[in-house]
Amino acid sequence: MADEHIAPDEISAFADSAKVFIAFNAEFDRKFCERLHPVFLELPWACALSEIGWADEGFDGLKLRYLMYQFGLFHDAHNALADCYAVIELLARRLPKSGALGLMALSEASRRKRVRIMAVGSEFAAKDNLKARGYKWHDGGNGDKFWWIDVEPEAVGAEIDYVNTHASNHKTQIFRNDVTAHSRFSARPFVLNAP
């Protein structure tokens, strides 16, 4: 409703018992929530959209409504409370190929550490290669502009080789950061650490 507000102490009380925040699109939701209250910076986040291998499990499309339909469930889309219940219902279901409960798959995936690779100063012509490989653009709101991707720790060497081969010029610098559920999806500034 218009002109309704949630008091900061109500948000703190709500978050006090939380161990992790789960969102369907944490890439969007975490940034929004961090602007609302600093408590959302403190706890880990998990994303039911990007951290469950829906395609590997045989699902077509990643919209919440489509996932629900593929489980034979109806979803009243674009209603915040209905979306929350829908995500809870998805996480309570067994995934068709692995047989894992959605919540267990999400819990396992969100606890894994990843490494963020950042290609600063890569040539403009490389943007299509980087996008096709899954890189995202950081617009420089907190400093440098660059392409970035999060990868499993064992893939770091291959990813740096890829950037050097397909997206590098004499100005390109490659940086890396360790990423956990505490920092993943956050709007906090990227820190550029050398590999």
C-alpha cells in the first residue's frame, strides 16, 4: 500500500532469528534489502534461482511460475507473499534427477565458496565473448568498470587463461576475490585483489 513503512526495529526483530536469507532472485533482492536496513549485510544469503541447477534437473525456463508449473503447481505470480510461499513449496520438493530436496540442494550450493574473477580494462570487442561465457558487467558505480564472473575455486586457472586468450589487451588487469554466502549478491563495493 502507498505510504506504508516498516520500522527499522521491526526489521531487526524479524532478522534476529534468521540464520540465512533465501530469495528467489538474490541478485536483485539483496541489493534492495541492503538499502532498506544494514541487518541484511550481516547474514548469508542463498538464491533459489541461481544456486539450484534447474536446467541440470531437466527444467525449462527459470521463471518462478514456470518452475511451479513443471511441478504441477499453480502460482499467483507477482504477489510478494504468494512468491514467498511458492519458493517454500519449490524448496520442499524433490528435484527430478538428483532426488535431492530443493532446500538441501540450495543449502549445499550456497555454502560452497566461489572465486570472483574480474577483467578490468578488457577490450570492448570482447564483450560478446564474455557475456556468452556468463560474465556480468559492473558499471563502475563503486569505482572501476569491469566484467566479472564467479567460478568454483578449481576453475580459477582456466578462467584466467580464458580472459588472457579471449578478452585481454595490453590494458587488461585480472583480479580475484573469494566469495561466500556472506558477500555473494551484495551491493557492497567490489574489492580488486590481484590473482
